[in-house]
Amino acid sequence: QRIAIVGPTGCGKTTLIKLLLRLYEPTEGEICLNGINIEKYDYEEYMQIFSVVFQDFKLFAFPLDENIAAGEQVDKARLKQVLTKIGLNEFAERLPQKKRTLLYQENGEGVTPSGGEAQKVAIARALVNDPQLIIADEPTGNIDPELSYEIVDLLREINECGTTILMVTHEHSLVRYFGGRIITIQQGRIVFDEVVGGNLIHES
């Protein structure tokens, strides 16, 4: 599925994400997965379902491949698949040491990716472990409007390959372009719930 949660700052969108990820525990009510309260699942097993791209994501001053793998153990075959799916192959091939090129300057002479490239690397990191559901919290918050639609297109393509995408944003035009189920929240409550086809607004 493609699901978008939209609403103004302070309406509860990020709190909802943190509840889903068990970073917060509900003070009333419950959250269920397959009819079972999520608190009854083993935490590590439960978390394997999700990957998250937060608005304030951080890339590390590590090589590109280790940034995506989030560690030194890199599955090269999976990395190649993800780079292809995300459209980062061309970026990687332009780098001085390809996938082994250091990012940023803290640990040596590294390369600083653009905002859009960094966003794609963060999405690649979320995708590399083949999650069932990717949560994208304001995934276009730090890039210019034209690139925003490119990132939404990328999320749509990932969805079409079989991964559920939950996008959280305050940008109404983006969620209507994203399509799928749109849930509007105000003051912590659902005030509107609809399904749209997507690709309604932006022409590239």
C-alpha cells in the first residue's frame, strides 16, 4: 500500500511514528499487528518489519557502501540491487573510489553529496534490509520543490516493487501526487480519510 499521513506541525504525526516504532508506549488504547498488541512481540523481531527515514537523518563520515549498510559488513550483491533501484549507480560511478568513496571531511578528504543525493542514500539505507514497510517522515523537508517530486516518484517506484510506504508530511500537494490512502490528522485525531490515484498535480 501507499499511505500518507498529512497534517500541520504539532498535530501528532511524529508521535504516531514513534508509537509505531515502540519508542513511545501508548498511555491509553493499543496498537495491534495482525490483531496482536505490538507490546507482545519480541522487540527485535518486530523492528525487522520497518525501516525509517526521519527528516533529520544523518549520514556518517564513512564510505558510501558502509553508509548504506550502516556498518562495515556490506552485502555487495544487495548493495548493487539497491543502488540500481534507487538510481544511485551513476552517482556512485562518478565518485573517485566508486562505492568505497568516503563521504564528508571529518575522517579525511571525502565527498559531500548534494541534498537530493544524501536523501537518496538515506532511502537506500532504509531499503537495504528489505523491510516490509518503510516510514518516510517529511522525506522532502530539506530539499527544493523540484527534487521533492523526484523523491516521491522514487517512493512510488519502491512501493510498486512490493514494499508498503507510509509517508508523513505537512505538504498536501505532495501527498496527492504520491497517491494511495491519505489520512489527515488535526490535534491528534483523524479528520479525513480518502483514496486518490496519485500523479494528479505535478508535471515533470
